[in-house]
Amino acid sequence: MELPSGIRRITTPLPTRPGHVHSYLLPGDDGWTLVDTGIGLPDAQEVWKAALDGAEVARIFVTHFHPDHVGAAADVAELTGAPVYQGELDYAQCELVWANEDWPTRIAEWFLTHGVPSEITEELIESGSVYRPFIRYQPNPQLVDDGDRLDGWELVAAPGHADGQLCLLSDDVLISADHLLGRITPTVGLWPESRLDPLGDYIESLERTIELAPSIALPGHGDPIEDPVGRARELIEHHRERLAFTEAALTDPPRTGYELSFDLFGADLKPASRRFAVAETLSHLERLVIEERAERREDVGMVTYTARQLGRRASA
């Protein structure tokens, strides 16, 4: 596929949906900038050696710490000898999650607090650990931040899908990673130790995309987005509708995020999907709390939510 400005796309497989992830080679005077590295499957170096086909990589940039974007960073760095660049906040969360042996326990406590039964929690933790053996991020990368430039590309913060996600912008071309996707809606979930309002962050990131007005976006999954501004507006409207749906699902007595995830995403989900459904439900609930459309309660280690007017009436 021909991309603008001499950019090359490399697609590598994923063992789970959506089944693939895109990386991009950005041309420069001193060599290529490789954006994202896919997951660190056992044959990652062999796959990348064939994919690069002799291309001289001058630097590697990781947009965010999710397994399908950072997983093979150390493998590709060793293969190419190129330095790895990563956002400061993103790298801190990368270490917090992937270098922390206590993280599965922290996640388990988080799910239990939000109403997930203990036997279901075990399934969710197990499903979330599938990728862990295939994550070989690069320790001590060169840290960058919003507004920095990397070989002529401006780094643009796009929190929401990941708190520290950074996109790249140059000549109206946006390397959007998982900030903008064409056919699917990026997951925006609330997780332990994440920012308090990921959905609010995401909507602000989409509004910034509209202001920047790129002419094309190259995403981490799916086809190039030929109308990024229109897609950003669609996603804002999608979440406006989902917020209204979430608010309508609130009842008296209060309900947990786990219970409400069945209203928002249905009952027929595998553990991996339920895990993300709970996190995304929580991000919408917390946005409603901030907008004063819902109330959050915590009693004996259990967090519940109710519609704000119902909460006031119940306490009257």
C-alpha cells in the first residue's frame, strides 16, 4: 500500500483479535524512524529482520506500552542497534505493569473492589496475563514528551486509550497508533494507577485532533483514515451516546461496575473481553461522576454507583 511522504507500513501478526498490528517506517536523512514494534513473539527478531529487508533504522519510537506496540522493542533494538524513544509517563507505566511482580495481585484487588466475583476475577487475571511472556520492552529508553520533536516529527500527547500515548505529526500526516482507529472504537478503560478520568482525557485528545486537522491518520490497526477530523467527531458522539446509555442503566440501589458492564456490553463475553468491558464501564461511570450525573460510593471495600438524582432522593 502506498502511503504519503515515503512512509512504509509493516504489519505483524497478533495471536488474538484484531489479529494484526501496524508499525511504520518514517524516512529521514540519517535512516528510518520505526514507530512501534509489535508483540515479542519468540521469532520476533527473525520476523523483523525479514520485514526491514536491510532498511537502516536510526531510531525506534514506542507510542504506548500496550503489548502489541512495545512487546518486541528490546528485540528490534538489539537487531538494529537503534536507540529506543518512549514517553516519560508511558515508560513509568510500562515498568509499573510489566516489571512489577505484584501487578496481578493489584489488578485482582481492583476487580474485587468493583464487584467482580472472586472466581471470575481469577479468570480475568489469567486472560490478562496471556501477553506477559511476550513483552520485552527496552529498559531505560530515551524519554520524550508532548511537544518534543523526533527527526522532524512533532510528538502529540493523546491520553485516553493509554495515559501516556504519544502520536506523531508532520505535514498533516498523523501517526495515530491506537488514538484513532477506523472500523473499531479504541478501548478507553479505567485501571488501577491510571489517570482519574481517562474518558475525559480521550475526549479532549479527540478535540485536539480536530484542532490539528491532519489530512490523514495512520493507525495501529486497520486502514488509513482519510478523514481524521470526521472520525474524531464520530468517536466523540459515540461516547456521548454511551454516557447517556450508562446513565440510563443506573438504578437504586447502587450497582457495581461489574454489574453495569452487562448492561453496556451484554452477557456473552469471554474473560478477556469482560476484563476490558469492566474497565471501559468504569471510565464512563467516573466521567458521569465528574459531570455530576452519577454518584460514587465506597463501603467496606466495594465501589458502587447510582444516578445522582436517585442518590439524593434515597438519602432524603
